[in-house]
Amino acid sequence: MSGVLMRMIRTLRFSLLLIVFLAAGCGYDLEGTLRPGNLKDVRTISIPPFLNQTNEPGLGRAVTKAVRGRFLRDGRLRVSGSPDADVALEGVLREYRLSPIGFTRTDRALQYRVVVRTRIRLRDKERGKLLINQDMESYAEFAVSSSIARSDANRSNANQQAADSLSEDLVSLVLEGF
């Protein structure tokens, strides 16, 4: 066979193969586009301020901001300030605990673990159905310093880390089912 005929056959084979792939589709979905079955029709989520029942000031604001930011970055649901959102995510900070986990030889605490326990409820507003109702815990650790200001800053950073951890776990729970 001539070289021209061979090139035409190869081009024809390639074209047919390309058409088959395009017609069949590859089944690939971009990450962040899938949702669990109970949220297939859900497009918007409202996240009212988390209620802080702990004695830790500012924790409710930090957690609410972290959760809203995480849902915004994820992008699978549009975060809405409107009460007309498809679902509402409500949170109640029920417990804030500091547990010493590192000590000096004289039993002075050097490091603490922050534990934040939160009750989470996800409501389908159209159907009036409770989709999620469970407690979640988040953790972070911080070191105590000889400076009160430094120790306070370390504790604030740990609170923010616990809020960020909770927000990651919450997006996973709501949008991936675990």
C-alpha cells in the first residue's frame, strides 16, 4: 500500500476512536460536584450564627465564620443569607474544655488540648425534614508560655484551629456523608 493510503487509514481509525470516546463520555466528574442522594436537589444553604453556650467569648463567631468560609470555598452549595435557602445548617457550641496534656517535672501544665463539642442540625426547609442531628468534636493544642499575652495568643490560635477543623469535618459530613 502506498504511504498516502496508510496515513488515511490511520487518520480514519483515529477519528473513529475519537468519536467513540466522545459519544461514550469518560464518566469523569470534577471534584466538588457530587452530593449525597438526600441533597441532590439542594442548591443553597443558610448558616445562621452558631449559638455559643460555652463560657469562651467569641467562639461562636469564629466557628460560624470558619464554617461559612469552608462552604464558600467548597462551592457545591451556594451560601445564602436568606431564610429561603433549601437547607439550614444550625450549630450550638455545647462544651468548651481545656485539658492539660503536657507537664513540667513540678507538675505545671505546659500544653493544653482544646476540645469543642458542637450539636449540628441540617434541616431540609422545603420538606421540613431533619437530615442531620448529631454532636461533633474538634480539637487543637497549644503551648503555655511564661508570657500571659503569648499564652493567650496561643489559646486564641488553638480556638481558631478547632473552628477550622470543625468546618472541614462539617463540610465532609454534609456533602459527602461522612
